[in-house]
Amino acid sequence: MKTILNLVVSLLLLANIGGCDDDAGIQTCEGDNAQQVQTYYNDEFRDIPCSLQNINTNDKVVNLVIKTQADYEKYFICSFQPPVVDFDKYFILAGRYRHHQCAVFDSQQTLICENKLYYKVRMLEQICAAFTNVHYFAVIDRQYENLPVVFEVKFSN
């Protein structure tokens, strides 16, 4: 009985050590695979501080695809009048990342790979002990609205 137990424990350890690679089969959307997608209203959203409302404040990550004026009004709150977005021509990729210490938005990029829209957001972690909400927004041409969206939100440092 002890031999069988040792064998089972050994097999479980080997499965954990040499198990499957978590990144196997995941598309990276970089280099020659990637086609850059133009974003709009970048200056407007940079100049007018906006955040997301009507979301679960306890969720670490919230990502939204906003295609209508009604959803824009529901989810966006800005310190001034929010930018006017023509939803006949554009839609918005938006999100909020709640971090356990200070963090700031660094950069973003929108790409197409293998018929998917990738929204890559990079943040920088800061040295302080305050919870931080990092918001990110990209306004995209409607021609891409039916593509599946992959949000890739990570830290650069």
C-alpha cells in the first residue's frame, strides 16, 4: 500500500513539474503577425480626465466594448464634458485596472492578428501603498466592431 501511495505522489509531482505550458496555443500578436489599428480622440481623452462608473468596484479588471451613446453615458464619467464620439463611425474599448499599490497608465496599442482585435495596455507600478484605479480608453473605427476583442493589460516594469 505504501508503494502505491509513493507512486501516486511521485506521478502527481512529475505532472506538476513537467505539466502543460500555460502559454501554449496563445496568440501573441506581435511582429509580422500584427497590423496596427488607428485610434481616434486620443488627445481629447488625455486632456479630459475620465473614469468608468456603474461597474463592480471590487473587480480587479473591468473591460468594456462600448458601441452606443447610451452605454457611453452609462459607463463614462468625466471631470468636464466628455468628448463627443460619433457612434455611427466609432466604438470604444475601455477598462479599469485596480492595483494594490500606486500605478499609472504608460501606453496602449491596438492591433489585428488572426482576425482578432488586440487591445494592449501597459501600466507602470509606482512606489506607494495606495490602491489605484488605472483607466484606459481607445476609440476605434466601426469596421472592426464584429471582431472578437482580446484585452491584454500588463505592467511594463
